Amino acid sequence: MLDELEGPMEELAVTSEGDVFIPDGSNVRLMPLHPDEIAAHQEDLEAGLFALTREEKLQLIARRGKPGQALAPGDLTAARVQRGAAGVVPWCLETLGRDGEYIPFAFETEDGARARST
């Protein structure tokens, strides 16, 4: 049972601001990291991917009490990855919400911007 929890490392997308996209059933939860977690995982932020075991992911969710924004199927109607402006935002996941509102997510790498939360 413990081996199932530890399992392989899962790479989760993490924005330049330290928000992690975490699969949560059929939804995806956008959870902010605590400032101490951001400092401890600076390399992950720079890579745009946050590597966690399933157990670490469950601990993060439990510790944070499921805050953040839940994204359900259909909440985002369109998305594209664009190279950002030099020295400002290296990569941007640009999305449209249900009502056509523009919702950008900044990433340090193209891999982070293109990561899938499944």
C-alpha cells in the first residue's frame, strides 16, 4: 500500500508565481505555494514543473485544506501557449474563461506552460 502512495514522481505544472496545477478528481485545482515552499523549490519554479510523489501531492492538498481555485471541465474554453516578452514573462498559457474573460498564467519554461494535469 505504501509503495502505491509513493509511486513514481509526478510532474505538475507550476507558474512563475508559485501556483501549482493539481489534478483533483475530474477537476484541476490551482493551489498557491506557501512562500517558504517557493523558496525551497526555486529550481522547480525555474523549470516550470513541480515533481512530487503521489504521497507528497496528497500531503500538500491535506495541509493546505484544498484552498485555491478549482477548475472544472468547461471552465476554460480555449487555451494556447505563447512566448512571452523578453525579460518579463518567458512563456504564457493564455486561456479564455466561460464568459470569454482572458486568464493568463506565466511560466518560466515552455515545458511548464505545456504540462498536462491529468
